[in-house]
Amino acid sequence: MRAMQESRRQFPLGGFPHTVFFLLLGLVVQATGCSQQPATRERLDLPREPLAVGTMAPEIEAGHWLNGEAPGADLKGKVVVVDAFATWCGPCRAQLPGLVRIYEKFQGEDVEFLSLTAEDESQRLTVKGFIEEMEIPWRVGISARRTLLEFGVLGFPTIFVLGRDGRVAYTESGYSGSHHELELAIAAALET
């Protein structure tokens, strides 16, 4: 016991002062932020919030595609649902069964579903396992960080509905537990 007391006197970061220091450091980091993301967005002239309704969507690109080929001309004139997700995101997992049901509902109509993740090639097996576990039947782009930044994605999940003209018709950040508004947005985009 005496040896432990001696070592605490020798190392001033042990015990209570150590805890207080890191607690204060944590509060400072939380208040000021540790992320370079806002500066990066400004430097690259990227949106600081999800693209607004009526905005022309950027080209959808990813480093690699699973469940099919990279989209291109096949999206022209179609309604496109873009799902931004991460495999570690709990709300992303919660929303996917409903999203799959909506996909099935609109199957055979001019609607394409695409999912994008910033997870890179080194996480390909993780993403592939996620796709299989969640039974995602549509194309999934990995290493899509640049496209997600261009869409203004700040968190997951974020969903965009693009009209036939390539403009954002609907956007939803987070998951409320219902996809009713998303279904209505897809149906409305199909009518225009």
C-alpha cells in the first residue's frame, strides 16, 4: 500500500487530478470539436447540410460497387432513392427492413435504389456481410466518401429521393421509425 502511495506522488497524473484533467480535456474537445470536417467542407466548397429540395444532385460515384455495376445512364429519367449508411450505425440497421419493403413495393416501376457508404475497400467484407444480413437487394457503393460529402451528408442514415430530372425531391436525415413520408415522396416523384 505504501509503495502505491509513493508511486502516486512520483506520477502526478495518477488518481483524482488525472481524472479531473481528462474530464476537462473532454469537455473542451466536445465544446470546440475535434473534426476537420467543417474546414474541409469549406475548402472544397461542399454543402454544410444535406442538399435542399430542388437542388441538382451530384454524380453518384463510389470506389467499388456490390450487388451490380456502377450506375450511369441507366438512372436517366428514373426516380432514384439514395441511402447513405454505415455498417456500425444502429439507426441504419433499424431502417433497412422498412426500406427493403418500400423497394419491393415499387419494384417494376421507374425507381432505382442505391446505398452508399464511406467505408473503404479494406472494409469490403464487412459491408458485404452487412448487405447479406440486412438482405439489401439493390446496388451498394463503397468508398463513396466524396459523393456523400457532395450530397451534404452529415450523419447516418440520410436518404435522398431524386426526381426524374436529377434534382432532389425529398431528403430525410436520421430515422423516425416510419417511412410513410418517404413512400409519399417516391410516389409523388413518379407522377412528375
